[in-house]
Amino acid sequence: MAIVKSKLLKQLSQNYPNFLKKDLEKFTDIILNEIKRSLRRGDGVELRNFGTFRVKTQKASIKRNPKTGEKVAVPEKKVISWKMSKEMFKKINNEE
């Protein structure tokens, strides 16, 4: 199940009732925009006890369209990769 921004804001407002909803929305916008800007510059982003985001270059290749079997040239592109931290891995796998 993916989390959308509205659900994240709802959860934050429940956990922190003293903050105004519009302030929480501004706060999350600032954080997400800074992450986007850093990745756009090619910098990595590390969120302690969560994971790291990095930009990697995926080489150009020839793929196959599964529906028609036709070969398709895919150009080089940048992709975002995420690696979870050891703490996150332990929490997900109940290893504490």
C-alpha cells in the first residue's frame, strides 16, 4: 500500500494536534521540495534511520515490447534509487 500526501498529512495532524494543518502542509512541502532539488542537482539525500536516495544513470539499451515482441531502443535516463537503512530493515523484519 502506497501512502499519498493527503494520508500523510492526516496522520501528522492526528499525531501532532497542536500544529495547524496548514503549517504541517507547508512543512511537508518544504521537505519534499528540498529532496527534489537535491536529487535534481545530482546530490544524494540521507534520512537517518530511514534510508538514502541517489540518482543513478541507466544506460541506453534495447528492450522488447512484451505485447508485440518488437524491439524498442530505450535512451539513457536518470533514475532514483532508494536503499533502506539497517534500522528500517530491522523494524520491517521485526529484528530488534
